[in-house]
Amino acid sequence: MNPRHALLGWVALAWLAATPLHAERPRAPAVWIGSWASAQQPTETRDAASNVDLAGMTLRQVVHLSLGGDRIRLRLSNAFGTGPLRLSGVHVARAMAAGSPRIDPATDRTVTFAGANEVTIPAGADYLSDPVDLAAGALSDLAVSLRYDAAPAQPTLHAASHATSWTLAGDHLTAPDLPGAKTFTHWLQISGVDVARPSGAAVVALGDSITDGSWSTTDGNDRWPDILAARLQADPRTAHLGVLNVGIGGNRVLADGRGPNALARFDRDVTAQAGARYLVVLEGVNDLGTLTRDGPVSPEAHADLVSRLTAAYAQIIARGHQRGLRVYGATILPFGRATNYHPDARNEADRQAVNAWIRAPGHFDGVIDFDAATRDPAQPDQLLPAYDSGDHLHPSPAGYRAMGQAIDLTLFGPKT
């Protein structure tokens, strides 16, 4: 045998002997896609969280994911804090059930930030965690536990979570359960959960209390974005899509109310979301209702509001297109007899004018007609009684289901 060939053969055998038979394959490239989100607000005195002393406490919160992935990362927020926010520990685990603080201990993971087990978030900032090796299932529940040594100067929160959160004195980050914990229905300091996947995209739902889920079932995950998420996951053609609910109760397009106005929060709540590709806009009923809440106004004031509201929609469309989003307009639901707004015929004319603009070709990239899906055919200025929560403004769980079922899923397919 040629000595050179013999040497090459020995080298090849040595390489094979040193190579494991079951070497781990390199992880496929992945992208981060938003699976859950909440829009952030400053704490107000009416919020139960304003009376909770977080010093020395563990706070556990459960969120309902829309999209699954191989790994996760958290986005924490100190957007409205007046000083640095220090968390001495953060853990995640699979929640045993919505509405319960119990976790699966086998899935408990420490969340790190640049490799550290604690994090200090500057005032006004958001902060992404390191990737966490925890596989997340679509439509599953994730428990996020935060440990506070000192109370934040002002907690950043989402006021109406329609989900239970728990606080208990001491370090209970890894505790399987939290017996004796106090409860409230806010999310504090958590603004997003992203999942790592080979591919995917997110649908962002920008809205007010009707998107946020007022009168939905606490811990029931039956808001209309939840219904949409379940439908997307049930269809193989759309199962790569997450749904991010950034509704805020009382929110308006043109003026601050509960939380910053829609234009002011657009970049943080919409375009900053991981993998955002589609935007559904359902905002405006609070602008229409507050116009005359304290008394009648002139016809000119009605016309001016409609003009400014539709101009703001045009701004949202332009800013969304600038970021590559397909922007869909949702028509404003009827709110005749609303107990907090007392609308009259002029308010209804304003709603009809705004909805006509939303439906008109050349504005939004598509239309979701929630007005048609929820109105009473016999009294089109009012919600169908079966869909009315009782305040004549917010849908009932049945109404939210009707809204989620009314959305054409082909809106979220390839462009034609």
C-alpha cells in the first residue's frame, strides 16, 4: 500500500473514533415572535396594585400564550417608573391552570439578564431577558414570578388583566404553590413573552376596553383576540401566527385617558413587537363617547372630532406601512344607550361617519366589520341583546366570541 494512502486511512479512522455516534445537531436558525403582550400604563390610585406594598414580596402572574416555540424570552417594563426598578429574581414555569398560582416544578427556570439572576431596569425603559430553555406550547399558560427587595418608585402595570395575580411575602420564586397569597387582577412589570421558532409572525390588536376584554371571564381567556388566536392555531395555514393584545380599557385615539393615547403609544405597543406583521385597529368609541359625556356640543364640534379621528387613523396606517405592517380597520361597535356615555342621534351619526371611512376602499388594507357582527338588526345603534354585557357598550363573552369568529382568516395569508 502506498504509505501516503495508509497515513490518510489512519487519520480517517482516528477522526471517526473521536466523533460521537449521536452528536447533537446544530440548532436550526430561529426568529423571535411575540406570543403574548400587554400594553403598559402608569399606576393610578384606583388600581388595587397602588395599595400593595411590593417590598420583600414575590409576585406571580399567569399569562396565556398564543404561539408556541422552542425557547422563550421575557420583556419586562419600567416604562412609567420614576426611578430604577430592581428585581432580585425572576422565574418562569408552566402554570398548572389559569386562575391558579400552582406551577409544574419540573419546568421551573431561572430567568437571567446578561447572565445575571437579577436586573435593574432604568426609568422609562423596557428590558429583554436572556433566552430561556423552556419549550412553550401554543395556547398554554405560563407563570412569571418576580421578586422585589424594595418597592418600585411607581409600578408600571396593565390595569385590567382579567387574570388573577398573587403576592406573598418572602422568596417564593420556586414554590410549587402560594397558599395564603393575596390576589388582584393587574399585570405588573411584564409586557411581553416572545418564543423562538423557525418562522412565524404576529398579529397586533390595538384597542380599548373592548379589545382589553372588559366583561370577559376572569381567567377565562375569552376576549376576542383570544378567540382569534385559538382559530389561527386550529388552522395549519395560520398556526405560525401569534396574537398580541395591546388593548387598554378607557383608551382613546386622540387624547390620553387610561394610558397614553393610541398615537403616543404606537411605537412601543405595536411596532416594537417581535415579528409584528399585521395590525388590527379597534379604537375610537371612547373618543366619540367622551365628546358629549358632560353635555351637548355644537355640530361643528361633532364634525371636527370625526375629521380628527379619521386623520389619526390615516396616521396609524402610514406609520404601520412604514414598518411593513398590513393594517386592518375594525368598525366601531354600536353603543346606543351606553350607561356611561348617554349617546344621542348625533353621536350615532358620528359613529356611522367614522365607520364609513373605515369601510371605504383605499384607506385600510382590509376591514373587519365588528359593527355588522354585533349590532341588533332591529335597532342598529345598539348591541344585539345576546351580545350585550348589560352596560350597552361592552360585549358579553358571547359577544366577544362572535367578534373573534367574524374575522376572515384569509386576511392573514399571503398577499394576493
